[in-house]
Amino acid sequence: MAKKKTKNKKPSERWKKYKISGNNIERAKTCPKCGPGMFLAVHKDRLYCGHCHYTEFLKK
């Protein structure tokens, strides 16, 4: 029996959610339902939480 092929998972890039400007740390927007540990994913028309499926639509 042949081994099943597996896809490699993309690692979390959590360091991209923080920006340092001077002495301040700027964090990306977090989910209001899940709390400060869960960041919202940025799409072209919305912000989305993959954990609780919270969605904020961006205005055009």
C-alpha cells in the first residue's frame, strides 16, 4: 500500500500583525468576540475572524 501524500501547512505569520513605530507597538485589528489574542484577516472587501466567523465589511 502506498503512502498518502500530504500537503505542507503554511506556518502562522503572526509577526506581520505588529508594527513598531518609535517606542509604540501598533497591533492589527483584533476580533471583538474572541478577544485580544485573535487577529482579523484582511481581505480586499472585509475583515474576517477564522475562529468565530465574525465579519466586518469595508466600505467602498
